[in-house]
Amino acid sequence: MSKTLVTGATGFVGLHVARELAQRGDDLRLLARERSNLEPLDGIDYELATGDVTDRDSVRRAMKGVGRVFHVAGTTSMRSRDRIRVFDVNVEGTRNVFEEALSAGAERAVLTSSSSAVGAARPGETIDEEHPFTVGRLGVAYINSKHDAELVAMRTAARGLPVVIVNPSFVLGPDDPNPRGTSNALIRRLLLRRIPGYVDGAINIVDVRDVARGHLLADEHGETSERYLLTGRNFTLQRLFADLSRIAGVPTPPVRMHGRLVVMGVEGMEQVGIRLPTSPDEVRSGTQWFTYRNEKAREELGWEPRPHEETLEDAVRWQQQELGDRAEGHQLTDFAMRATGRALGLLPFNR
């Protein structure tokens, strides 16, 4: 039996994909960097291939005897200092994996992309897979890199590799190997009261367990060279923070902010060397309406996301258990919250 290769299995989505594949009975090979923490993979039967998606030679070695590829590895960083690395990992890493999969004669390759690679809707509207990509103008490295990675995958598909793309939205849920560095960090920051405000954008939330199942359904039922939005419930940021705060029992972020002004403030503070818990790219993304329809995945894959309440409750409870008593000891004081807001020009100084 041929191997199934998974890249990024030490990450949030990749871990859950690996678990689903193991349950399906696949003979797993996991590509992981030498210093990766493999402890979250305990309980999964797999063969380890040491390497990095940016290292073509290690990818080639990992691809021997592989019939199916799930390329989940990538970086979601929106920090300004990571812009070059984002393209190296997300675009060139995809090129390495898919070209080597083609050379190895893989029978199927599933690419983990992002709903943001499809684009953003107008306020109050939703979009599907056919929407033209118009958010490149924002200059957000992460979004543009995921769009470019899809182009790389489609070019490889044109050369004969059977490729299917899945586009998860903002992924939440339990069992996150790196809760500080993924979308669950939003909940962590909320629990620690490190979010001084929010902008007038909107976002779509999906459960990591449903996303993992969607990968397997795309492998089993997806049409070659097609992409599928794995998306759940659409929220305005105001509504999302209200729901999360109610579940977590913490105050909602106190200030509703003007996105353009915040971007200018964050950019100015970065230029003078002030470190902030956000970045211009993150704020630019927050001003958009990343709101979607998922009929294609439902109808063609048989995919069905769980109720959003379950996702939010499980994500909050899991993060609370991870933090334990540390949340109380490390939360920002009201004074620090006001100081952060004032520094960004979000709150009047006489408040």
C-alpha cells in the first residue's frame, strides 16, 4: 500500500488532518522539521520524514512511495518582519511539494489554502468560490501568498497532478499545538484582556475538526482542479467578540475603531520601533468582510459543519484550561488597556 504524506502535521489543522487520516487507516508519513514538537502526535501511527517544505531535497526524499499528499504546512504570520518568509513557505514550499509529488507519480494532492485566497465580500454580502480575487490591492502578504500558492498548484495540475484545493476560513477549536500562533490566539488574547478594540470588519468561523474532515472528503469526492470553501458561520467582529466574551465571562473589547486610522497608527508606531500585539496587515484584514457561502462543499463533498455554538464553546473552554490561573495573573489592567488604546489614537486622553 502506498504512503500518505502530510506536511504541517505539527500545526493546528495538520494535526487534526493526521488524526482523521489515521482513523481512516492510511499508512502515514509526516514531514516535520528537525526541532518540531512531536508530542501532540502521540497516539498516531506514522513514519517520520525529517525535513522542511522549503528544502526541495528533503521533500523529494519524503515523497518516495507516496500515493496521496496533504499539503497543510504553511505560515499564517501577518507580522511585517515575516513578509519574505511568508512567501518562501507558502508559495515556494507549495511549489516544492507539488512538483515533487508530480515527479513521484502521486495519485492525489490536496492543498490547504485559505478562504482569503478567494477574496472578500462587500459589507453585508457573502461570496463563493467563483468570486474574483480583488483583495490583492491590500498588500497583505499572507493573503497574497495563499493566492499565489493556489496558482502554483493549478499549474502543476495542468501538468498532470490531480489537485484539489480546500479553503478553510478562520479556524477555531480545541487541541491546538501552538495556541499562541494560530487563530486560537484571538481567544487567548481576549481571555488575557489584551484586545483594546476592534474594527468594522466581518469574519467566518469554522471548526478545526470539520476542516480536517473536509480534507478527507475533498480527497475522496472532490473534482480535480476545483476548490472548496470550508466555511461555517459569518460574524461581524462586534458580534463575534460579544459571543466569545459571553461564553468566556470576560468583558468585550471596549472600543470600536476606524480601520484606516488604526492602520496609520500601527504603521507609525512600527516605524519608530514600538512593538505592538498587532500589525498593519492584521488590521487591514480586520477591516474586510471575509464572509462566505459553503454550498459547493455541502453539495459536492457531502460536508456539513457543526453548529457554531459548539465550536466557540469548545475553543473557549480548551483555551481556558490551557491558561489556567495564568489568565488572571497576566491580564492587562484597565490602565494598560487605556494606554494601548491611546497610543493607537483609539481613545481620548481625557477618558
